[in-house]
Amino acid sequence: MRHLAAFLLLIFAACGSVSQSRDLRDARYVVVLHSNVSFGGETAICADDSLELRSERRDVNRFALSDIAFIERPPNAVGRWIFGAIGVPVGALIGGATGLAIVSGSIDSDPKAFVYGIVTGAVAGFAGGVALWERIDSDRLNVAALPASERRVRVESFIK
């Protein structure tokens, strides 16, 4: 049982992006400055050599393109739930097999280990599915690595 708990903690530690603040996770665009300060917004407009980011609360932030480290498009929430739901039965199967291995293949000796394995595996499968979706669906443009002459064009194509 101790091994199953350690496995579950390892999965949750790997899902560090799940713990991101709700404002940034639900934003359509996330702008991270060189000072590691993040801003989230629903719409982004490129004007001259700056980027204007607007949020639902009608907050408007304007950043010089040279101050931006990168721009992210976080994954959508529907995909998180779908991949999490797919991860539940997969994790339950793996957890059940692990539970059986712990009791040496005999459910009669300790049925709780088998049940705990299924439950722990289902939770870990959900967390793993969510983490996988966030890896697959997120997109990032490293603005700081772009030559100054290409920044505006590349940022405009990324935000459209």
C-alpha cells in the first residue's frame, strides 16, 4: 500500500501545471515577461512594437515586444476532462494489476489491496490524463529568441 501512495504522489508532483492559478489557466493567451511576471487575457492585438492584452474584466495591459519572454496558449478545458476521463479506466486497470501483484495474485488473502489499487490507479489515471492533455494542447512562442525584425510578424501570426 505504501508503494501505491508513493506512486500517486509522484503523479501529482508531475502535474505541476494543474496547480496554476485559475486566471492564467482559463485565459486564452498568457504573456510572460523577462521578469517572470505573467499576465492572462482573452484577446491580444499587435500594434506597432507592442502587444495589447485584454481580459474579461476589461483590463488592458500593453507590453513592448522586447519585454516579452514568451506567449502561451494554454490547453482548453474540455480536452482536460476528456483525457482525464480516458485516464480513469486505464489507471484503474494498472492500479488493479498492481494491487494483485502486491497480494501475490490472490484476492482472497487481502481484497482491500486490490480495491485500493483500483481506486488509486483511477485517481492517478485522471491526473495523468490531464497532465498529458496539457502537454499536447499547449502552444508557446518564444518571443525573446526571435530576431527583432521578425517579432511582430511572428507574434501576429501566433495570436490569430
